[in-house]
Amino acid sequence: MEVHRVPKNGFVEPVYQEALAIELGDRQILFQKEKSLDIFYKGHTLACKYRADFVCFDDLLVEINAINQLSSNEQAQVINYLKATDMTRSLLINFGQKSLRHRRIARSN
């Protein structure tokens, strides 16, 4: 909420990403920014990697956007990231609207 409240909406995603990194650090939340994650396909690890905006506490995927409105496309993309990386929990945050929007997304096995 703080990252949305201080600079307000209207910036591009990298602005919010940097601000969120500062906020997470200030709050002593364990995170990795732009973490490279393996992608799995039928038991094989692919050579290409997925770069997550943030991974918090080693198991929470955090994807951020700065768009007019979240759609099912962004949610589907995060679900695919969870499946491909074998992670189970994510938070999709959109800083691009007047009011902060977020969605919790969990993948069942």
C-alpha cells in the first residue's frame, strides 16, 4: 500500500519495482528481486529461465504491473509461471489504477 500511496499511480513498472524493493528491505522481508527461476517441462529443466519480479520468503512469487486494469491474461500468466516453476503461491499487484489492486493466486498440485 505504501508503494502505491507515496508516488501515486501513473508511473511505469520499474519505478514501482524499485520502490517495492526499498519497502520490502525496510520492513526486513526476505526477498530476491528479478530472481531467475528454472522452468520445467515433463521432468526436464529447460535452458530458458523465467525472471520473477520478486520471490519473497523463498516460496512466494510476486508479479507487479502498472496497467489500467488487471485482466484474466495477467492472472493466467501468473498461474502458468507457478506451474512451470513448481511454486504454489503468488501475489499479483497492479499499481496502475487509482486504487491499488492485487490478487492472491494459489496453485493446487
